[in-house]
Amino acid sequence: MTFYADLPEWKDIDPIPLPYSETAPVVQIMYSERFKDVFSYMAAIMQRKEYSKRALALTTDAIDCNAANYTVWHYRREILRHLNLDLQEEMRFTESVIDDQPKNYQVWHHRRCIIEMSGDPSQELKLTSWTLSSDAKNYHAWDHRQWVLSQYKLWDNELEYIDKLLDADLRNNSAWNHRYFVIENSLGWNKDRIAQELEYAGSYIKKAPNNESSWNYARGIIKKNKMKYLDFPYLKDLCTSLNEAHVPSPFLLHTLADIHIEEGNTTAARNMFGTLQELDSIRKKYWAYRQNQLTAAA
């Protein structure tokens, strides 16, 4: 292993050894020799505000030692700005870090900054799709994708992308959430849109009546838009049909109970909450609470 201290091209730099503070730490961190070498030169370079290609290479080694070091990423961006370097090369670098550490906050933030600098979001949907293919719940990838969609208005074909995700895994709660985000920020909600989306969710509810994600989506788009279940006959017909088929789904009974409440049929709603106490023992006390509310109001 070659150290910066041994390289002739770095002889003009006086490294600042770790720790940077003169105060003795309570617990000494056992830095590797390479880490101490890299970051001692990193501190010296930053102190003298050197923005050079060798400084950029140094940040690459520092990121290899600790990719969560926000200060190094920030300084790397300053170097890129000063030298006006090829940002496509930087995009490839960030992709390699994301491949190795897909849940690293700093690299995703850096990626966003590079997109803002270049004004080129053309690779981002492909990158996030690739990242999500190995971890469908990667918050960083979803956050980056939603930022790109909103910032650059890349809404075309996004619902089709969600269709593919849900066809592959109808329990992908992140995809359901993303569907709401896309419609909220592009097409907008109205009664016809809600009706269409209820039928969309209903097609997945029929496939898996105990999948909470599709039920939450259906209930959520009604409540979020301050509408009533009875405004959409399709939902009541779906629930009635599943209940008559004796489908044992607490999400079905919950929705049906709320529909009965809107209808003013508190007796049927209380019966539903009674059944839920038996069917969904984990939330038994909650269902008893809902039942008691109706009894007290009677």
C-alpha cells in the first residue's frame, strides 16, 4: 500500500495529523494507517483551499475510506466547480458508490447537486429503477426519483412504470405511495380520477384481499380528497361482493363498517366491529373502541 506521505508529488504538503482537536477524546478511535494518511492530507488540502486534480483524486480516496463524510463530498463539489471538469465522469463515479452503498445519504445528495450543476437528468430514472430493482423500499432512491420527476417534469410513462412494479409485487407499499405522488403532482385529483383509481386498486384487492397496501390506497384517495365512500358505488359493490363470498379480510370489514356508518346503519357497523375483534386480535382493543363509540352515540 502506497501512502501519500511517501509520494514525491505530495512533498509540498504538510499533513495535519488526526485527531484534529488537541483535546484528548474519551474513547480513542482506532483509525487505520491508510485512513490517518488520507485524512491528514485531506485536512491540509482543505486548509489551504487547493482546488486541483490531485485534490480531486484525494477526495476519491477519502470517500473510499468513509463515504459518509459530508465535508469531503462538499469539498469535492467545490473542486468540480473550480476546475469545470467533465460531470459525466462524476456521474459514473457516483453510480459506482451507489452500487456499493445504495443507502448512503451523502452520495445521493451529491448526485442531486451534480444534476443541478449539469442540468441533465436523463440518466436518473434509469439509475433509480436499477437501484429499486434490488431493493424496492430504498428510501433514498425513491426520494431522488420523486425529486427528478418534480424538478424536471418527467411524468410521461411513470404510471406505466408503477404498473410494472405492482404487477411484480402487488404488496409494494412504496409503489402505491409513489402512484399517489405521481397523480397528485401531475394529473391532479377529481371525482372521475378517483373513480378510475378505485377500480385500479380494486383489481389488486380482488387478487389479494388481505393486502393492506391496496386498501390503504383506496381509502386514502377518498379521505385525502375529502369525499365519501358513498360517492363511489363501485367500492361498496366490491366490498359487498367480497363479504358475501366470506372473504376473511379485516381491511374489507373495516371499509364496509365505515360505509355503513355513512349510510347511518350503525347496527351493521357495530356488528362489523364485533367481527373484527375476533378476526383481528392484534387490534382488538381498537375495534372495541370503535364499537363503543357507536354505542355511546346511539
